[in-house]
Amino acid sequence: MAKLTIPAEEWMYPGHAACPGCGAALSMRLLLKGLGPRTIASIPACCWTVIATPYPTTALGVNVMDNPIEATGASISGLRAAADALGMKDVTVVGFAGDGGTVDIGLQALSGMLERRTDAIYVMYDNEAYMNTGVQRSGATPEGAWTTTTPVFKQTHGKTEPKKDIMAIVLAHMPAYAATLNPSFPEDFVGKVEKAKTIHGARFFHVYAPCPPGWRYSSEQTIHMGRLATDSGVFPLYEVEDGRYRITRNVARLRPVEEYLKAQGRFDALDAAEVATIQERVQAGWERLKERARAAAPPAPTPPPMAVAAP
Amino acid sequence: MPQKVISGNQAQSYAALLADVQVISAYPITPQTTIVEKLADFVASGELKAQFIKVESEHSALQVCVSASALGARTYTATSSQGLLLMHELMHWASGLRAPIVMGVVNRAVAPPWNIGADHTDTIAQRDTGWVQFYAESNQEVLDTVLQAFRLAEDPAVRLPVMVNEDAFYLSHTYEPVDIPEHAQVERFLPARDARAVLIPGKAMRVGSFTGPDHYVEFRYELAKATAAVLPTLRNVEEDYERITGRSHGGPIATYRAEGADAVLLTMGTASTTARRVVDELRAEGKKVGLAKLRLFRPFPVAECRAVARSVGRLGVVDRSYTFGTGGPAAEEVRAALYDAPDRPSVTSFLAGVGGRDITPKMVRRMFRTLLEGPPTETVWQDLEVETEVTVHG
């Protein structure tokens, strides 16, 4: 019989206000399973402001504090400082921010929090655009994606610039721990969260959070979308601890990126040449990651626990 | 009670030390910086057991205080000018979340052009953010008011953030003898922060949240009620402080020889000291003049303002900032406060000391002369190099 590694306890309750198939809602549910009830979360203006439900209700069984969109890094710094000053040793302070609130307007506060080695976890759930305001492009929107501010016309095929590499930015700050998470791989997700909980210092998660209305796919396809993203190399799963890279889902042969792009309406306008360019970039990124993981690997070959071949 | 010769900025630091603040967060800006330098020394030496979060911007500084306050910590920050303007968004968060933060502000001019002199534009621009605002005249008053600010801010009827403002350089970098209370005295006056209305880890709680019109109005109303509780609470706070330290700074408006005067000047901050000397000189010359020092600008002490105005022939209001489109901000407040008063004097608005220009005794004499001899006027810019402009009412 399979051993269940994901805690059964729920800290996110039914009745939340997320859209059906929301990757950000799944991510919060899994995150809190890993962190437990003595979590103090700070949430900026983002989809989760609404998902958590309006006053006087709350969809979360933990402490939640709202903060303005650009200030999550500072808010968790303040919560940590107060917890330390008041002698609360067993609490986990976590920021849960969207991609716009992190890679764009919140980058300064995140950088400050990381540089100060703040003993807190910063989670960026990445739905790759300003979804709460109705799908406007962010620095995390991928090249070629339609958004309401990168519209598709004869001469324009969505966003013209590549996605900002938040993991590279975060890793330049030498955090204690950083990893990517994908709710389509819940054991990997919760395992990394539980690990991060035991580490002190600044920790960061880049979470893949598919958005059915914003990405233009049917809501029952979210888990499928996440699997395609990781197994095509668009969103590899890995962790970086003290600068050492480890791929947590090794994919023997990547699936074509085209499968991933074709599954979402936001990439409809891309032509074959553009798809080929994206495929090249994804392949290069995957090779770079494998190279880093090889460089960091210990001398004795110890296969990562989550290693599986692509179906 | 030890006496030390310290700057206004150090008076802020000593007050924060005596208040046993638990979380400090700040970003450097002239002329505030020496406040937090001193606090950094206190924390590094172990004299003050506090977390000092050295952030990357003033916006983050105030966010750190807001979040730390939400978990129950006593918090302090300090800033000036551009830094305060950058905090503006968080100013609303602090009052809206009912975070009893105390902030020292060294009043400094706002760019452009760059200017680090004394000017109240920075704090006046925050008057609608729901913060309590004090303006101090001396380093002693800075120290005493910061301690009073913590008691006021944390009072269960109030629970609002409070700023204690001091004029750049006239106080911030000027050294005066200051009586520093003993820690035990302050402990009697300011007990540890009331732990109610804060996050409790392990519980399903949310501070902030979002609402539609169904609850938002009530949140605003609660904020208005808390603001209305400031003046009665301040009376108790000042009485307790006087009982313990023997010092009082005279309530929200402190008057000097104002009762029955033909002309009274209302001042904020350090202009009061100069004006008080001129009052004595003019009184010696047989002129019936007086002074009203406005200590509390937000909430505006309407009843106290009317009480001062009742026996006064003419009132002049000295502003160290200008509200474009209306005029001197304190003058506007005074006019609004007196509109429904039965016996109201005429109110003349004087713009003086903007951008760090000295408010001299000569200038104060001229203002009194305008009050005693001239027609009621809307706004008089003092000491203007370009031209002397007098706009006449009606």
C-alpha cells in the first residue's frame, strides 16, 4: 500500500472564493498542509485577497494579515521581528504574493528581506499576469502570451519580451533555501515545504499557479497543465540549498513545448517559428539547470528521491 | 532625574529607549538620521532589547512597524520629508489597522528644489491619514511628547498611530538641557502594551481583510470614534505624566498671555519660542498681545481653539507650509473651527519660515503690527524676496 506523505489536516477551508481550477488555491492548500497551524501569513493585494473571502469570514485556519501590493517582503520582516521580540519561537512567518506583486512592484521589498537574511518564507505564486485585475501582463508573463495589455493583432503576437527570471534574482541574494513548486506534484510540493520549515533564514518558493480564465483553458485541465509545464521543461522542479542545485523531478526526455503551448488559448497566435524559438529557449534553460545540478552533485551518485521518467 | 544636554533627535531616541520599544525600523534621511543612529547604539550595546530592522526604504520601514504592531509589539520609526511622503500609503494602513505606532518626524522641506530646512509641508500632507499629530517646541517637549504618544496611541479607546514632529535643525540638531525621567518612572506611566486586538498564532484570524460598502462604512466610523477619543484621553495622559514627572506642556493648545489680548498669534513648533519673547517685549511696550501654541494638529482641538479665540481681538495664524489653492493649513483649520463660534475674531494667515528660513523676532513684530493695525487679510507671505504680496479679503 502506498504511504501517504501529505498531511490529512486541512488549513484551507471549503467556501473559498477562487475560480474553479485555480492553481493559486491548490498551492495555498498544499503550502499550509506543509506549514501547519502556527503559520502567520502576510498577503498583498492579489487574487488571494479575494480568495480568502471578505470580512467577517476567512477561508484560512491560520493568522492572515493583509499588506499593500509592494510590501510583502517588509511585512514578513515585521512579523518575524515581532515574533522574535515577543518570544514566539514556534511560528512560521510566510508571505504569499502573486507574480506582479513580486517580480514587479514588490521586488525591492523582497530584495531587502532576502538581503537581511530574514527568517521567513516568501512564496510567489506565479499565474504569469495580473490576474486579479483582469489579465494584464506582468514581468512574469512569458514571451508570446496574450494578455489584455499585450493584445493579439496582425502585427503583434502577445508579449514580446521573455519572462523575468525570478529564481536567478532570488539566488543572487544567496538565500538559505529556494525551490520551485508545482501543485500537480503534491508530494514534491509538500515535501519541500516541510523541509523549508525546518531551515532558518530567508527561504523562497516559486510556485507554478495555472489560471484557467487568464490562460484560456478549461478549468478541469489545471493538473494536466502543471504536468505538461514540468515535463516539457517550461517549469522544472528543483531546489537550491546553500547554492547547491538539485533537480527534484528528472525528466529523461522532455515533451515538446508545443504540447504545452497548444493546450492554452493565450498562445493561439504563435506561428511555427515562434514556437521553435520558445522550444530552443526552454531546452537551453533545462540544459543549464542540469549542468548546475551536476556541478552541485555530491561525488557518490545518490539519485534524488522524486526521480521519475516522463510518461 | 538626570539632566543631559541632548539634541531634539536624541530626545526622540531616549524616549524610545525609555518606552522599551520592541521593534524599530527605519531608513536614513537627513535630518532624521541621528535619531536612529542613537537607537542603533542602544540596541547594539544591549541597553535596549529591541529588534532593529534596517530596511531598504521608508515604505518598508513603516510596513515593518505595521506588521510588527499587528502581532502586538511596541514599535517606533522616524523619518523626514521625502521619506514621509514615500510612507503615505502605509500611513493609511497604520491607522486603518489601528496600529499604535509612534513615529518621530523631523519636519523638512519637500523637493524640488532640494532643501533640508524646517518646513511643515511633509507632515501637513499626511493630515488626512488618520494619524495623531503633535508639534514640539523644545527638546524637552519632544522627549515628553514621545512618551505621552505611546500611552495615547495604545489606549484602548484610541489605538491609533501618533507622530511627534520637530523642526529640522532648530530642534533636531540643537542641543539643550533635557530632564530624562528614570526608567521606573516611565514604567509607572507607560505599562507594557495591552495585548488585546492583535494576531494570536494558531487561530483563524485576519487583520485587514476586504469588504464592500456593507462593512466599510462601519470601519471608517470606528476610526472616527477613535479619533474623537484622542482629546479626552490626552487630558488623562498629560495629568498622569505631570503627576509622575512634574511637567506639563499645556494641553493641545498652550496659551501665553493670550487672555483678553488685542492680538494673538497661533504658532506651531519652534516659532513659538521666538513669538513668546516678542510677546514679552510688546507687553513691556504696553501692547496687549499674546501667544497660542498649537501642540496637537490632528485631531484639531476645535473646542480649545474656540476657548482661546473667545476673548481675543484679532487672531493671526503662523504656518510653516502652504496648502496650494487654500492657504495656510493651520489658518484654514482655525477658520473652520471658529465659523460656528458666537464670538469669533478675524483670522489672518501668515506664511513664515518656509524651507528653513528663520522666523525672526523682527518678523514676529511685523506680524503683530499687521494684526493690530492692518485690515483683516487672507494670506501674508512673510519676508518674500520677490515681492511683498498682500491679498485682501473681499
